[in-house]
Amino acid sequence: MKFIEAGTARIPAIGLGTYTLEGGACVDMVARAIDAGYRHIDTARMYGNETEVGEGIRKSGIARDELFVTTKVWWTDLAEADLAAAARQSVERIGIGPVDLILIHWPNPDIALEESIDALRLTVDDGLTRHVGVANFTSTLLDEASAMASHPLVCNQVEYHPFLSQAEVLSACRRHEMGLVAYSPIGRGGEVLNHPVIRSAAERHGKSPAQIVLRWEIEQDGVGAIPRTSKPERLKENLAIFDFELSKDEQAAISALTRRNERLVDPSFAPNWDRA
């Protein structure tokens, strides 16, 4: 397993995204993922499955210190009192003691960033989490947030795949010694995985197109990914990417696709994204 080294945090480069997983299926998928070798599990208050994620972790029987668990506070809960309450409720729902990472899920322009970052700091001081970070922050917001943070922000979780450049955000993450954790790391599958550049690399390496894309991501300095799947057979496939390397030409050809800038996640409350 490869790790993102970000300050004092050591984040497994491949994790399990749990968005849309619900009920018993979520419990089962989390337990199966851990059994398959995953050591990074990602959830969020907004997903409505923190209780089930915690149950899956306990069901796996894994020692707590072997796992890296992330959850996120929704953008409407970023005022100081709201963030503190939401973070505590999340930790209580997961039920495994302090989590490893709490993120601000989306920025909120109607709440002073300094207030939110200060409230995030208190989640560490109050023993709710070991580390803090953000998600869906632009490079400018990262610069501002990092300057305000008394506890280092260890990652920015953003949409990132071969059809979307995150060059400015990645540069900012490196500037502040933060990791970039990619959600939707294979896009929505179809078009990305069927692209000739991806498929030809898959054929050369005897790997699936998804494995090629995930390998492309984790070969970038400071980048990890949290692929989501509801199919148990995909769990091992997504993790089996540490036994080969892409050539420099393959890396460059895949990176060239990011100029398409096809964003999948762009809600009405999203920030003004970086231009590629």
C-alpha cells in the first residue's frame, strides 16, 4: 500500500468511497473492503450512512489503529457552534472513537472562512479527530484557509479524473504540503474507461481500464483516490494497482486528456472553480 504523507498524517492512497451506499449493503461493503485490504474508509454526514460505516468497521474486527477513517461536515453547518455539533454527532454515529480526518465538505461563502477554520481546529483540540482538512476548495481558498489554520490542513478532497484538470489545486496542495484525495476518480466510468488512450494502456499492462486510471492518479506525488463501488468483485480490482507502473508516455497521454475539463459535480453552491 502506498501512503500520502501530509504533515503528520499518513493517508492510504486508495480508500473506499461510500457515497450512495446504504443500510445493510453499506455495512457489508465496508466490512468486505477491509477484509480485502482497504485501510482508508471515507464517509460524510451528508451521505446518511455514518452509522452503517461504523458498524461495518466493527464487523470487520480490524484493530482501530490499522484504519484511517474520514468524515465530512456539510456546507450549511460551518458556523462555529454548528460545525462543533455536527462533528461531534458524526463521531458519535460512527462509534469508533476519534476519527482520523474531519473535512469541511464544501466552502460556504456566507460564513466567514476564518470562523469555519477556527471551528475545525477545535475538533482536534476537543479530541474528535486527529487531523483536519477541506474538500472542494479552489486554489485561492486553499491559500486563504492554510494561512488561517493553526492545525495543518492535511488534504483537499476534490473531483479528479482523466477528463478534469486539477493542476491549480494540485499545485496549491503541494505548496501547503497537503494531499489531494480524488473522488469520482474514474469519472462516471463509461466514456473515460472506453477512451482509446486508457484502453490501450490497459491492454499493454494486462489490467482493467479502471486500474490504469487509478494507477495514473496515485503515481502523481501527493495524490490518492477513493473509488466508490457497490460491487464486491470490484473491491480487490481497485486495490490491485501496486504491482505495475505506467510509462512516462502513458502518464503524459492520460494527463493530456484532462484538458477536456468535464466536471461531473457542480452544485449551485459550488465555488468559482479554478480555470485550467
